[in-house]
Amino acid sequence: MMQALALRWKKWKQPSLMRRLLLAQMAVVALLWTMAIALLLYDSYEDPELLKYEKIFRSILSISENLADQPARQQQSLAAFDMALLESVGDGNAASDTAPVMQVWQKDKLIYRSTAAVPVILNTVPDRIETVKAGGREWRARTLVSSNGDTRVMLAEPSVWRLTVTVMYRGFYVLPLVISLPFLIFPAWLSMRVALRPWRQVTKETSERGPADMTPLSYTPPHKELQPLVQSINSLLQRVRDSTSRERSLIADAAHELRTPLAAMRVNVEALKEQSTDEGQRELMGNLLRSNDRAARLVGQLLQLMRSDAVLHGGLPVMLSLDALVQDRLAMIEGLARARGVELELDGEGQVPVLGERESLASMVDNLINNAIKYSPENATVTVRVAREGARAVLTVADRGPGIPPALRERVFDRFFRNPDQTQSGSGLGLAIVKSVVDRHGGSVVLDEALGGGLRATVRLPLAVAEAPQPMLCT
């Protein structure tokens, strides 16, 4: 449980572009709401609607003058008008911090005020909206005087700062955000997810690419925001493809050119060895021949590697029998095994068809069997098995050699890497060629310990489907 929570927290902490966009949209909504509230408060302060409406003042003056001889009815009528005024602005409590205040004088005597909590407010200039301080607070007030000068009516509203504090305190600002933002999150998330669908399509295509697939992206988005990204990716793939092609051509040309001088060197050394009668010289020439063999093998493996890398994903049109191919390669390598005192044993389970490129698959089989012969002790047996396993063709090569430590079984597939404890000479390219061929054919290769000791290499390749066009067995 704790581990699951830790994984969720780690995933949540990871930066997310979707979450960033959602937060940005929420921040924009909050900013717009803040600006709207601020504009409303500022407008209420600079241009208060209540104080501008002169008919209200005239109505209060009329009530006060017409009922001057009936004080009780006058008070009752003014109180009713005051209550109607409060309700019209959305506040039925005269003692509220945001409620407007009405005060009426008649013959310089204060005859009515909305609440005793607010002291007398006096304007300096009649019929003008002013900011007046009263009771430690600021008010926007306006006083209108009757034509005969006997009656004065003052209406006042709290200052913008008091309104702001009240709006914040009562939740008029935060509450709408709290209520509305959750309803905005899902539509925003859905709209962004739909809008980012082309981005996910580009991501999907790039994630499905193999390490050797340098062809341009097939998806060309019409959106101007994505076009520069796809063009940059395609341009990068083109530069990497050109650079890899130049390097491969250089290595292949150099390896090809080295074959002739190596062959000439071998012929000359063999001729000198035959003519020499000095045992010391013959031994030195034998060492030269063995070094020449290693160099020639390295050149051959380099050429195999370059040819393997040149195979395209779509260039695997031939159906061939893997078991027949293995039999053919075993027959070619049998002489080498006999010379080293190693016995080859084949275990087959009938025909195992695969779809692939014959030359590269033959190179894979040769390297696996050659490695097994090379590292097996004298009088040992190298077991080769070809079988079916579900929808996979399985090739297993097991030897009785020293094996490879588990920690190095992945690294030995790297080019030119060799086990530091290995005493046999080699170039470190054999398993790299195997890995390259297997990857090109959509398979896998695993190294583990063989039964009874030694190393076992297991290659799994897709079986050829029965619907494949023109099945043609190539042996």
C-alpha cells in the first residue's frame, strides 16, 4: 500500500505538460475573475450608481416635505423607503459594512438615519459626490438640498477598500472560484487532450522506431505548431543516417581493401615457412600465420557486420527453412570442429520456416557455432537445436566452455567488447553480429548457463506465417 502511494506521489511530482496547461488555464480564470472584481469595485468607487440616481433623492425629499406635519408617518415612510433601497442593492441589513446609509435633515435637525452605528456624514459641497471620513471610515457621499433649503438628504456608500475587505471576508471572491474551477477542469482537460492528439501521434511513431530506423517520420502534421518539430526530427534523422552511412562505407571499404594484403602476406609467409629449415624461424612464421588468421577473421566479421547493418526492415522477403540452413552451415563448419577435436550434434524437430535474409542469418548461425567450437574444450560436444515454440522459431547453441559471467551477458553484445578474463583471442564482433541480425529480424537472443556447464545461446525469431506470399524454401 505504502509502495503504491509512493509510486503515485512520484508520478504526480514528475513535471507534466498537461498539468502545467491546466494550472495555467486555472490561473488565467482566477486572474480574469480578480480583474472583474477589481473593475467592479473601482467602478463602484469612482462612479457609484446609487448616488448618481437623482430620482431617489427627489423621492426622499418629497416624502420628508409632504409628511413634515405628521412625524410618525414621516418616520415610517422614510424607514420603508430605506428598507426598499437596501433590498434593491442586495443588502437587507442596514448595519452591514456594505450597506448604503441614508440621513435626512429638516430645518437643520436630523430627523432620520439608517443606523446609529454610522455617525453624521456631512458634505462640503451640495449635489457633488465626495469622499468623506466619518467614524474612522471613508464614505462616498452626496447631499441634495430641497428648493426651499429646509430639507437635506444625504446618501453614502462605503469606500472601495471597505467593500474589498467585505467581499473577501464574505467569500464573494473565493467562493465562485472554488465552485466554478472544478467544473472547468474537466472541460479544459478534455479540450487539451483532444488538441494534443497530433502531438501524441508524433510521439507514438517515434517511440515505435527501432534504433536503426532512420527513415523520415511518415506522419506530416498540418498544424503550424507541430510542423517545425517534425521537420527538425526528420532533419536530424537524415543527418544521422548520412553520418552512419559514411562510417559504414568507410569501415566496409577499409575491411575490403585489407583482404588483399592479408592474403598476400599469408601466401608469402607460408612459402617462407616451407623453405625454411630453422625451427625457430618456422615457429615465428607460424605465429605470423596465426596472427594473419585473426586479422583475416576480424576483417571478415567487419564485412559481415556492415552487410548486416545494411539490411532494411522491409527487405526480408524470402521464406527459408531455418533447420535446413543450420544443417548446411554445420556441414561447412564440420572441418573446423574436427580440427579442434569438437563434436557437433544437431537436434531438430522438423521444418521450421522463417521469413528473413539468408546471408545475414547464415552469418548469425556461423558466429554462434564458431564461438561454441572456439571456447569448447577438446573432445567436448556442441549441441545445436532447432525447434518451434508457439509462434517463434528457436535456435539453441550450447557448449561446454567456461561460459560468461551473468553480469557481462548483456555487454558482450556490444561491439569490440570481450570478457576481460577470457584467454582465447578474438575481436569482440561475433555476438555483436548475432545481435544485429536478430534485431533486424524482429527476434531476441539470450545467453544463459547450459545444462552441465558452459554457455547456451538461445535465439528466437518469428515463424513465417502460412499466408506469406509465394513460400519458397531456400537451403
